[in-house]
Amino acid sequence: MGKIILRLDRVMADRKMSLNELSEKVGIANVNLSKLKNGHISAIRFSTLIAICEALHCQPGDILEYAPDEDGDFGKNE
């Protein structure tokens, strides 16, 4: 199974936005936003994703990236 890679840190750097500033705009605690930024989460609410995209003026695809397995199986059913 592939994985989802979070690129929030890259988008924040492109927008020159700090973790504290994004936290205030999105209404999420710094510690939770930091976990998201560092990829230490297993799920994200759509409402959170929407708030982040609005604050950073970006699309979900700018933040989330799918990486297939090393064998290259894209969406292969088991």
C-alpha cells in the first residue's frame, strides 16, 4: 500500500507563514498543527483541511501527495 506525504511545511515556507500564525488563522493548537506539519498523524478532518487551504490560499493537492509502493502499483486491488 502506498502512503500520503504531507507537504504543509513546504507550503508554509512558500507563503512565509509561521506555525504560530497558521495556528491562529486556522484555530488549531500549535502542538496539533506541528504534528500535522511533521506527518505524525493518521487522519485529518475535511474541516481542518479546508481551514488550512483557506489560510494558505492553496489546494489540498498542494499539501497532500500520494506516493505508491516501491513496486509501483498504483491503486492495485489486493
